[in-house]
Amino acid sequence: MSFPVPPCRRHLIEVHDQPWCPGVLRDALTEWLRVLWEYSQAATVIAPLLARTLSSSDTFRIVDLCSGAGGPIVPVQRQLALLGLSVPAVITDKYPAPALADQLSESSGNLTVMPQPVDARELPESLTGCRTLFNAFHHFTPPEAKRILEDAYRKGQPIAIFEITERTLLKVLLCFPASFLSVFLLLKRMRPRLWIWWLLTWILPVIPLLVAWDGLVSHLRTYSPAEIRRLIDGLSSGSYRWETGRVAAPRGGVEITYLIGHPVRRAAAAFR
């Protein structure tokens, strides 16, 4: 049975993106998202894609954009190590989260945090490496998204975008109730164990409502394959290539759509 893409991308407001959103709520949402990535074991299917990109482009560092509470970057590093790649990573965000300090303690010194805000649309020259965005690309309007892709292309840097949202009728219909209930199921895994998060979940369900609303908006904001093709139109060359695809995480019913752009410096035949 086919479930068509809702015809119009809607760039509605995600509450946690707003400057006025209380930090305790923003941190809860980003930590919930980190736990969801971890629970789904998405790193096991993401790491091989990144390993291939890093190897092909002779890139030896990851620059994670819009990191929130760290997303899957630490599990991805572990999976890359199992594949024989010890890859340092720099994590950045417009609103750096306190939880990132906990990620550092788990990374054996292979992870650094940019304490100042970083604009994903145009990185400073010093931040070289494979740029990653985990479930963050839909936050940007089409002109902003195009700017992110153009900046990587113009500077000859790899970029790997992974989205667990999808703008299909089925996903849009299921998103709000599924996201709402998942907060109750995953709260015990969230760190640190803040009493206010428990209060705002079990007594006043503010966090479940926030996660459900922002999750719904995320699905409505997600770019369709045709829209992605329009965004990368004109950004291909003999020395820079794009690939798209879809992989399923082992748990939680999480499906991941990816867009990867990379300079071709060696072993180009492996991507044919």
C-alpha cells in the first residue's frame, strides 16, 4: 500500500528552536532524541556509510552540526572503531547543551565540544572535516538548506545528513501519538535524572506534548527526495559527488534517510 508524500512542505514552528524556549525543555527534547538514536542502534547502519565517505575523501575528522545533546556521535565513533577507524569529532550547536560534557567522559578524549554557538549554514575555515547532521536538516528553510550544501561543496568538505523523519501520510498521522508515548518509555534512560523532567512528564505532561508537537512539525518540514534533488542541483562535478539512500535501524522501527556529498580524491571506483 502506498502512502503519498503530503504535497506541501510546511515550515511550522518547532518550539525547541525558539530563543524563548526554556532551557530545561530544550535540553529534555534533545536528550530524548539522543536516547532514541541510542535505543534504535542507528549507529550500526550509519557508521559503514561514514567510513566509506571518510576513506574516499581522505578525511580524518567529523564536525557534527546541530548536535543538541550529542545525538549518536559517540556510538558512531565506537562503531567506526570496530571498523578500524579512530575518528576524532567536534560537536557544535547553536545552543550548546550542558549534557555534552557527559558525552566527553564517554569518548576517551576523542571528542571535543565547541563552547560557542556555531552557525551550520557557514562554518569557520578552521572547522574542516566531514560535516554531519543527525535529524537536523529539516530545521532549515530551503534557502538555508541550500546554503549548507553549497558551503560544503564550495569548500570541498564531505557532508553526511541523516534524517529519521519522513513526510509521508502514514508517518505524519502516527508521529504525534507515537512521540508522545515514547517519552514515558524512554524517560528512565535520559541523563541526568532531573526531578523536573519527571514532574513535567508524569504530573504535567509538558515534555511529551513538546516532543509530540516538534516531532509532528519535523515530519512536515522534512524534504522529499524530489526536493533534495532540487537542493543539490548544480552542486555536482567530476570531483564532488552526491548519493542518497535509506537504511533501517535494528530497533524501534526507525528508518534513516541519508544524503551524502563528498569530494572524490581516491578510490572513486568504489562509489560507482
